Amino acid sequence: MLKGKTDKSKLPSRHVTEGPQRAPHRSYYFAMGLSEEEINQPFVGVATCWNEAAPCNIALSRQAQAVKLGVKAASGTPREFTTITVTDGIAMGHEGMRSSLASREAIADTVELTMRGHGYDAIVGLAGCDKSLPGMMMAMVRLNTPSVFIYGGSILPGKAPAHKDIPEDFATRDLTVQDMFEAVGRHQSGNLSDAALAVLERAACPSAGACGGQFTANTMACVSEAIGLALFNSSGAPAPYESRDHYAEASGQAVMNLIEQNIRARDVVTRKSLENAARVVACTGGSTNAGLHLPAIAHEAGIEFYLEDVCEIFRDTPYFVDLKPGGQYVAKDLYHAGGLPVVMKELRKAGLVHEDCMTSSGRSIGEELDMTDREADGKVIHPVETPITETGGVVGLKGNLAPEGAIVKVAGMPAEDQVFTGPARVFENEEEAFEAVKARGYEEGEVIVIRNEGPSGGPGMREMLATTAALSGQGMGKKVALITDGRFSGATRGFCVGHVGPEAAYGGPIALLKNGDMITIDAVKGEISVDLSDEEMDARRQAWPGPKPTNYASGALWKYAQLVGATYKGAVTHPGATAETHVYMDL
């Protein structure tokens, strides 16, 4: 794009920069030091989720400056703004977790409002923590602007220093925040000293960046490349690496190319690219939360791509990338093994990639893969011909206990551990369950049921990492199963089924369970059922007193509970692209 006055006749920023009637608007830009030349250029929103809540987001402001350099170098005018983040690692295990999923909608909404209000022509979005990634991508697709996503990068792995009280398995492995949650379980069961816990908590998270395993943040970072919104290989470098600035600058230049070619987010995010993204989640043993976020991103494009569609992709995708929590390695290791380009190159060998999908570089997936010269290392990335398991690391379930579906991560679990039958131990919320786990108020062989934690009934669809990590820390992760209408962290290990739908607040079967009901979870067949006749279920439904009242009768979470839809559709809060009467870029 050449320097000088740009033809803005078809760009949104014409509404704030062009013509005599916009002199007051231009006076604001002159007040901020912009030149006439800069005012005449396309305006690019540089959106970050920077805050001081957690290491996930702390480096985003610095990276945004590099994006702005790239935009300027390609004759654009960057306009930086921020939105919120609720960081799951801090929100976990208490009432704050109710804010997490709702923050995804708030991020998408506030980015949309900022872009609309100021007439920006394109967006480069930077995000670092779980819900901020899909929230930012949802805004891009909703607005249908030229868009480039960039991940803030993962944290470096921690290493435990020498200490007499630290167990050997903690001392020898790379540490992530998952290990700290599991350390709490060991501490509660008397198998880890106060001193060892204090040493570990100072060593587990040694830098800026999001959680290092294939938890939700890194899963959705991989999705951002596979779906085409991020430049290839841009998601892999850890947050402290200076190379992140190079990717950020390249992203700023790339968005200007997209403006010139009029390539918009919905040209990139299609049914085929969503399928590519689901493949990547499966083959890397990614977070079950992808089963919530991919339908939500699809919704913004007017594409019906629900939990069952995601799980159908999971079912026939081999699992061949050995990442925590089910495997051995962390995000830094994947990056050094060649990152997502090598993973997708392996998928292509098996005919599991739609190569004609457009990416934010202006090139297709196939063209990007043709430029990838590295091969699977056989350690972090196994050859697709010799996968870790033949089917994906994440599995969808259906049955009379979850007519609208449920999801479970089985990465790293042998097939014999993927079938579980046991009596229900029912808890009405996460706090009840966590207290029972702490007090060992459950029996080996039981299926722990945590209900009333769905998107509406919670409200907020909390994650259960504190409870599941405590079980693992007690050595019970393989001896019980857990099901919920809430969610699980991407860091969760064990046989833990989330997203059970319909949720209890909508009178789903999970609301009707009683202690002792025999539940069978079969991840091999993709089934979840309770041994109750239809007649018994109908009788219980007739006697059901209705949803439990929540403690949120006003405010943002009340509003969210009123608007949120079914989990299998992505727990979204508005009608989506199928109901829109205009596209922002064409106003």
C-alpha cells in the first residue's frame, strides 16, 4: 500500500476522517499527535487483553508496540485499545470462576463496540489467557473485518530446586500450574510438607506467558493458526522470547495486506477451516473447552458447527502430539519441534487437512504447508503413521444422561481406563464436592456428580480444576470418575466428563440423578448413560422442583444467565450472523 492519501470510500474510517463535516473528529486526531498523512491512512485497531492479573497477559502491551510498528511500516495508522481478561488460574476454585466464561462474551462485545464506535478498518488482536483467545476471535468474525490474531505466548516451564521434601516426580519434571493444583491435593492428604509446597509455588511459573501445557490457552492458540486467523508459527514462541516481537510486527504488516486485498475474517473462518481447527485440537490432546469455543466462533459466522460436529472430527483424528497434561511436553517443546506447521503437515499426510482454506497471510493452508520444511521429531510430534493412539485425545459422549452431548479428554489414557461404571455421588455445586474430596467423603469406584454449574444455572459454567487436581493429588484420579454440567480446565487429568447437556437448570437428566444411580461412561463407544428406565426418568422429572436459585439476582452474571444458550451450541448470548441485517464493514 503506497504512502499518501488512501481511497477510504469503502472503509469504515471514512466516517471519522473524511469531508468538512468531520473536522471536529480530525481535531481529536491532531490532538493526539497524528499527522494529516496518518489521518488519511487506514485505521487499524490493535486490541489487547493486557492487565496485571496474571503472567498470561503481562507481556501483551509490549507486543502491541511491535504490532503498531508493523502497521506503520505498511502505511497504516494503528490505534491501540484494551479490553478485559479474567484469568482462570486466579479465578479457579472460588466464586470468581463464574466470571470466566462470561468474560469471553464481554471481550467479544467490548472489542465490537470499540471497533464500531471509532470506525476502525481492521483489527490485530492480541490475547494471552483462556477465554480471551476465543473472545478476540469471535469479535473478528462478528465484525468481518480484515483480521489477524496473535497469541501472547506461553510461559516457560518451571524447575523445582533441590529440596529434601520435594518428591522425585516433582523434582525431575517440567512444572506447570497444573502441578501446583495437584500439589495442593498431596498436601491435603499429608503427602507433601508445607516447606515443599512453598518451594514449588515459587518455582512452577518462572516467566510471563500463559500456562505451558496443552491447556485451553495453548489449545486455542493452536486453533488460531489452524483456523487461519494467525500467521503460521506465530503462536508457538514462549512469551519471553524476543522472536514474539518479530511475529507481532509481521502481523501488523499482514493486516494491511488483508485490507488491500479485501480479505475478511469470514473469508478465513469457514466450515472447512473450523474442521481443520478441530483436527488440531484432537491430534494435540487439547482442551475440552475447544468444544465450547469452536461452536461459538462458528456462530459469529452463521455456521452451524456444534459440539457433535466437533466431536465427529475428534473421533477419526489420530492423537500424535505428546503434550501435557496427558503427555510429557510443554508448549516450548512443541515450538522447538517445529510447531503447528509440522503438526498440520503430518495431518496433511493422512489427508486430514482442507488445504484450500485462506489464512491471514493471504496464502492458503496448502501453500503455507508447502513452505514448511521440518518433519516430525518422533518425540514431541510423532509421525501420523505411528500415532500415540488411533483416535483423538478428546472424545464426545451421548446417551440418556446427556442427550445434547458431553465431552471428555482421554489423551494419555489407555483404552482399558476409558470405560467406567459406578454409583453416583451427587453434589449440588463445586464447593460441596471440593469439601467432600478434601475430607475423603467419597468412595473408590464412584462417579462424582457436580451439577448446577452450567452456563445459566451456575451461572458461568465454572471449571473444576481444584476438585479434579485434588483427586489426582490424592492418587484417586484413576479410581473415580467425575461428571458435571460445568467445565474442566485444559489442565484437568483423570476421567472427567464436562459440558453435560442439557444442564441441570434446564431440567436435564443430570438434575434428576440420586446417590447410588449406576452411571456408565464409555469413551471408546462415545456413550454416557444412567441405568434408569424412561418411566423412572419421567417420574423424577415430574417431581423435579425446578432450577435452584442462584446468588446472582442482578449485575453482569444475572444478565449473562438470562441470555446464554445451550452448551452444545457454544453457550453464546446473541442470535449470531444468521440474524444480522448488515455487516459492519459495509455500513
